[in-house]
Amino acid sequence: MDRSFIAQLNNYRLTTAEILYWMPDHRHVLQSFVWQNLDLAPKFPALTKFLDFWEHNLDGKVHRVRVANAQLIKPAEFRFSNGLYALH
């Protein structure tokens, strides 16, 4: 079995974080880094571990982190369309 598929069945979601950080050599310049992994919302333990690693091992000071996540395995959605269509 695929490990990521098993994780998704256990409520892990695809999580994307945009990390804005100050460049160590040019402290007035912001740089963007995108991190993506399967993680558990709302506590995001994998992202928290990564940001902890960043804080203790990298020189660029984090300015802002924006997080988005999406459940990949979910029931299908069915919606009726609005409008009237004429078939000829």
C-alpha cells in the first residue's frame, strides 16, 4: 500500500505553507519559500517541526507564514446547475 494514501485515509491533508523570510545577507529583502507535505489540521505537527528546525538551524528570520490545506480524499460532490438549456 502507498504510505501517502494510508495517511490521507487517516485525515492527513495536503498542506502548503508560504514562508516569507528576511534574507540573511540582505536584511531588508524578503524571500519566499514554499513548503508542501501531508499534515494534520489544525495543529500541523509536520509544519511546526519544520518551522522549529528553520528557527534553530537557518539564518533567515521568518517574517510570515501562510498556510492552506486541502482534503484529497473526500466524497464526490453533486450540484445541480442553474439555468435552462434547450436541446435542438
